[in-house]
Amino acid sequence: MTASKIHQLKNVPSQREPTDAADMLHLQPTSFQGPSGKKQVTMTSDKIIEATHVSKWYGTFRALTDVNLTVRKGERIVICGPSGSGKSTLIRCFNRLEAHQEGEITVNGIRLHNKMRNVTEVRKNVGMVFQHFNLFPHMTVLMNCMAGPMWIKDVPEAEAKKTALQFLERVRIPEQANKYPVQLSGGQQQRVAIARSLCMEPAVMLFDEPTSALDPEMVSEVLETMTSLARDGMTMVCVTHEMGFARAVADRVIFMDAGRIVEEAAPKDFFTKPQHDRTKLFLGQILQH
Amino acid sequence: MLYQDTVESEVLVHKPWFVASIFALVLALFLTINLTGTVMGEVMRPVIGDPLESGFYGRFAIAFVIAVMFCLNLVLIGFGPLIVQIVVVWLELLVLFIGFFNLFNLSLPFIWDNLPLLISQGVFTTLYVSAISLLFASMIAIVAAIAKLSTNGFAYGIASFYTSFFRGLPLLMQIYLVYLGLPQLGIVIDAVPSGILALSLCIGAYMTEIFRSGIASIDRGQWEASRSMGFGFGLTMRRIVLPQALPVIIPPTGNMFIGMLKDSSLVSVLGVWELTFLARTIGQPTFHHMEMLIAAAIIYWILSVCLEMIQGRIERHYARSKVR
Ligand SMILES: Nc1ncnc2c1ncn2[C@@H]1O[C@H](COP(=O)(O)OP(=O)(O)O)[C@@H](O)[C@H]1O
Ligand SMILES: [Mg+2]
């Protein structure tokens, strides 16, 4: 899909047939239908993440205030905002690395709450890529990718290995499979981290500033990988300040400030006619460089 | 390894001021000791005449010769490559050591006669008591370390009381308490199990702290990554955190074990036939104290060296994911 095509999307939540996780990784004809009415939004199976009136406190500090966000299957969402605005906190609530105190978060049909027993079910379906990669340094690249399927999905070793190699191929580093993470460059490590998440065949991928710990020349290789994922129809929520990526890939761009979603728009509108002063200021700051 | 600068500096033992001060030190030291009546005096007879008659001149000459030899030795060693330096220093220290023990007029045949028993019975018991205690101690330590890191007040309370108590009491006291105290509660256990119990509890308390700091040293990101992949607590601990904590845990644990090997000698107070007990019971009636004690000491030392080597191997094994 070309960037110009995305620009036509505006603020339209894409409406697609639910497919199983494996299918989503392959090229899928991305057929976008016209503006969706409210009646279509009520189709629950279509929503991968639904957060309503979510608030979160760290002790007495309020990190999230009344956040509402719905991510539908196949949607690519970019979250940006100044440091400390609660972007990480929000996406970490989606796989319950953090607990929210008010409101409701439903992921893949499972409601997240304090006493839930099936948090593993949620996490199996939600891949997460961290700023600092967080690969397991004591395991080879291949083992990093095989561990998830083998240990919690009871996939036989041979099959896990096949899948792992397939995804390493997909992020274009199959030749590094038997190395340890420290032997790889930052960009390569981050691509392994993406492959590791993909091996779990998740329904949605969360990215928390995946390129901000990388040297400039490595940023593009990771962004390319993410773009190709998006092209294949992966549902993605990306916290990133790579505005080129947002412009090219995002269905919606969300701007957060002080724990609130301040603005939510299609990339075209977001960059050309931001509504709020805070957004304008922020865009001015990061685009002037 | 310490981080070595890439700029080469002159070897310390080749610096004149260093050699001179060492020379002065050795000279002063040996001037305070009168060696005229020893082998040294005899060797120096051609120079100083009758050693016992030579007075201060003799003492000075002997001290001077020793100091010259010492400094020459230092300077020569300084020329060798690293490995040669290490080996030469070890050998020289060993020779000095043997020379020292020779002063006791030990009866070697007596040592040879009793060595088989010392090894078959004493070493065996010592190793067996230590190894089993280490095993138990590690198990206690893992559980207690997790308890100490948990947010469960009950678990934390028990674990911290345990470590505080067993680190706070002398090991000898604990051994007596277990051996003499437990029967008061109606639990009578033999000397060997008592010893093992006391050792495990005590070493376990120290190892709890080693494990705790090892686990705590693992980056939060590892937990987060592991959790985000759906791994539960047990899996995260077993497959992600502990394997990474091991390189941090192993050196102090090896240290602990080497220490425990020798602390196990305290169990001899219960009449367990381990190395120290045997050395004393064999040596005492025949007035061959020194022979047996030195033999036992050397055996302890050899065992420790073996453990050091094993520890080194394990450390190298776990270092492999760290190398670039
Ligand atoms: N574990 C924590 N305890 C207390 N405060 C936290 C914690 N994590 C984040 N915060 C605070 O919450 C706010 C949002 O943090 P974060 O979500 O990391 O922001 P962002 O990712 O947008 O930079 C910040 O003010 C931060 O200081
Ligand atoms: Mg952040």
C-alpha cells in the first residue's frame, strides 16, 4: 500500500473480515469500505482493544485520565505526545503490565481486571516491543523466538523452530539465528524482538518507542520492518515520534498530554490542521528539526 | 580482569626506587633476626669466619646477602611473561612453606601410615556432609530469597527472621543447639544429620542473601518482556531470571562452599568422623599432633583448590552469552 492511499483514509476506522492470527501475517487485500456508522462499531468481535473511561494512578499521581480508545482489527494507531504524558502507561495497561484503576479495558474479548485468572490468554494475543528490546540475553536469537510458543503454547520444538526461522527470515536476519543478542547491533536486536513477538502469532502488536534507543542509521531498518508488518494487515499500536512512519502507515494518530487523549485524527488532518494548541506546539517542536 | 591501560608503564619491580626500598626493608627485617646460628651462618662461614663469633658483622653480612638475593629474584621474575611469573611465585612460596614445616621435625612415615584412613574416612565424610548441606542450603536459599523479595508480609517475616537468626548465631552454637536442643523437643537425630541440618540452615541463611541480590540484579525489562509474552511467575523465575542470575550468584556461592568445606570441621565436636576429628583423634594419643594437623590442612587446601577450579569452569560456562 502506498502512502498516498493511506492519506485517503482520513478518520475512517477500517472494517475488515476477522481472520485468524496466522492469516493476518500474510499479504491481505486491504479493502477499506466507506465511512462506518456507529452501528458497525458495536460489532464486538471486530474490536481488539477497547478502553473506556480508563484512569490510572501511580500512588497519588494520576497518570491516565478518562482515556477512551478503540482499536479494531487491522488498524494501525500511532500514539505520540511529550515525555511523561502517559503513552507507555496506556499501552502497558493493554497487556496488563500495569493495572488501571477506573474504567474498562477489554482485549480480544477478555476484560482486564484485578482478579482475572486468564491474563496469560490476553498476553498470548498481545505482542509487545520495548524501547530497550529486552531480549533474553542468555538465549540465542533462535531460542528467544522459540521460547514463547514452546513454553506456553505447547508447540513441539521442531515446529517452533520452523516458525521462528520463518519470522527471522521475515525481519531479514535468519543468518543471526544462532548468535546471542549481545552480538547483534541495536537495529538487529529490535528486529529480533519483533520476530519474537510475531512467533506468538498475536492479534495485536504494541510498540513502545521501538526506535528511540537506536542509532540514527538503524532506525530505518526497524521502521521498514514495522511498515511491512502494517502492510500485511497486522493490528498495531505504536508509541513513536517517527512522524514519517505515522504519516505513511497510521490509520489514526493520537496525541496525548498529561494523561489525556487530547487529539485523535487521521494523519493527514493531524499534521496539516491540528485542532488543539497543545498539539500545534508539540508538532512545531518535533517537526522543526 | 582489571582494565589495563594501553600505555605500557615500566614494570614496578624494575623501578630503582622500588627495588631500593624493598632492599632496605628486607635488610632491616633480617638485621632484627639473628641467623648466625642457622644454616645461613654455616653457608657464610668463608666470609664471616666462625658464625657464632662474628657478631654484628656476621648478622649484617647475612642480612645483606639475603636482601641482595631477594631483590635479584624480584628483578628476574619481572622479566618473565605473566604465566612464568605466576608459576615461579607459587613455587617459591611453596618451597618457603615446606621449609617452614620442616622446622617441626615431622615424621613423614607416620603421615603416610594414616593418610589412607584420613582420606577414605575423613575426606569422604567432609565432602559428603558439605555437599548435602550445600544442596539443602541452596533449596532453602531460593525459597527464602523469593520470600524476601515478595510483597507477602507473612513470607517476608519468616524469611527475614530466619536469615537474621541464623546469620546472627555462631555456627558452633547452632550445631550444639540442633544436636542437644532438638532432643529436648523429643526429636533425637544422629550426629551426622544434626551436623548437616545445622550447616544447611546456617549456610542457607547466607546464601539467601546471595540469591536475593542475584535475583534483584536482573533488569526489570527482563521481567516485563517475560510477562508480556505470557510467562507466569514460575516460568519467568526458572527460565529467564535464575539462569541470568546464576553468573552473579555462582562466584559468591563457590566462595561460600569453599568456606563451608572448612566450617564442616566444626561438626567434629559431635564426634562425626570427618577430617578434623580424625586428624585430632589419631594425632593426640601418639603425640603426632603436628603431623596429622598439617596433613589435614593440606588435604583441606587441595580440596579447596579443586573447588576453585570447578567454580572457574562453571563461571566460564556462564560467561559465554556475555562475550562479544
Ligand atoms: N512506576 C511508576 N511509578 C510512579 N510514577 C510513574 C511510574 N511509571 C510512570 N510514572 C509516571 O507516569 C507518567 C507517565 O509515564 P509514562 O507512561 O512512562 O510516560 P511516557 O511514556 O509518555 O513518556 C510520568 O509522569 C511518570 O513519571
Ligand atoms: Mg515511554
